Amino acid sequence: MGTPSDMKLIDENGRRLDGRGDEELRPIRITTDVLQRADGSVLMEWGGNKIMVAVYGPREAYPKHTQDIEKAVIKARYNMAAFSVDERKRPGPDRRSTEISKVISEALSAAVMVEKFPRTQIDVFIEVLQADAGTRIASLTAASVAIAAAGIPMRDMVVGCAVGKVEGRIVLDLSKDEDNFGQADVPMAVLSKGKEVVLLQMDGDLTMEEFDMATSMVLNASERIAEIQRNALVEKYKGENYPEIEGSEE
Ligand code: CDP
């Protein structure tokens, strides 16, 4: 990855192309219950990304040979719409979407109480409607909320963010140009309470010091993003009526 000589990613005031500081996130909005037929659904808007997630299950795993007698299998399918990127994307699965589906499925399996639902599958359909860098992390962060919104028991939420290196600086939540022309791109996701790492990929190069700085920036950001996840779920349940619990009145 090299920066074309005419492309300045950091201006003379130290600001990024879209005016952000090094540790500033793009605006994130999570809306639940956007689809009627799904058990849980989310619309994730993260900067210019727009991603729809629909969760179904747990339901009997099919075909039968995919069943695990000890736990539910999470089948995430990440798909990019043909119109989601500048240059029309050829519809259908490709190597990139297969890889992203796999890493998202694995990360979610660490958070969901899969052992409670043997022989079942949990389907997580991810449709990227508009892509603007960081879609795998935005999808995973959204999928975690959609699973919670489906009422599926979880031990923790998955929350992530990309971090990278641009003109020698470590910056959070890369934009499209920073992703394309920067020196490193590191998508990372953690379990929000336990702070276990459940997804970590990297291209480009970082020194060990830079890598430490990058990971601590993601950990800090994950607290901010986890709060947006929690607020989305609180918003979902706020309007619903629950039966009075005897003795609960003051
Ligand atoms: O989206 P993410 O950063 O997780 O994955 P990536 O493979 O690093 O892709 C970075 C960005 O490149 C995507 O978010 C899209 O905006 C763009 N892209 C594209 O324009 N056309 C593709 N076929 C794939 C990605």
C-alpha cells in the first residue's frame, strides 16, 4: 500500500480528510426491529456504511450433517449489494465475502450461549447496502445487537472497530481513502465485558509499539460503541408493555 503523491490524508493542522482527529469515530447509529419477519433485525449506519442484519433462529440445523450435537451453529452470510460500492460489484458470493462470513460467524460464536441450543442453527443475514470501509466490523457489531434483539441468550456483546496507520500516525476507524491508501488496516473486535479478542486481521505493517497503541485505541473506542449498542436495545424495549410483577410497586 502506498500513498499516491497527490493524495494528502492528513492536513497541515493534523486533521484527517473528513476533519476527524486521530481517535475520533465516524457517527454510528443502530436501529433495531427494522424488518417484520426476522426474529431480530438491525439497520447499522456507520459513517457512509449502511448495513442491514436479519437474524433467524435458533431453528433445526439443515442440512442435517451440519448439526452439532453439542451446540448451535452460527451461520453468518455477509453479502455486498451490487450497488453498494463505486464500481458495480458482481452479485453473489466471492472469496472476500466467504472469508468475512467465516470470521464473523466465529466471532459471534464466542459471544452467544450456543451450548443451550444443540442441533440448531442461527442464521445471520448481512446485507451491505452502502459500503464505505470497515464493513466487516460494522456488520459484526450490528449482528451482535440483532442477535440480542432476537432474544437469543448471550454471554457478552461483540464490539469492534478498525484502526490503522496513515502517514505515520495511528488513527481509529479508517475512512475509505485511509483504508485504500494508508500504511496499515487492522479490523479488530472484542467481547465487550471480558475484553477477549474475537477478531483480528491486518494488512500493511506496524511496529510492536504502534500495534500496542492501535489495540488500546480500539479497546477505548469499544466502550463508546458498546454504549451505542446498549442504547439501541434499551430503545427497543422501552416502548413495550410488560406485565406488572406483584410487589414491584413502590
Ligand atoms: O469493508 P472492510 O474494510 O471490512 O473490508 P475491505 O476488504 O478492507 O474493504 C474496504 C472497502 O473497500 C469496503 O468497505 C468498500 O467500501 C470497498 N470495496 C469496494 O469498493 N469494492 C469491493 N468489491 C470490495 C470493497
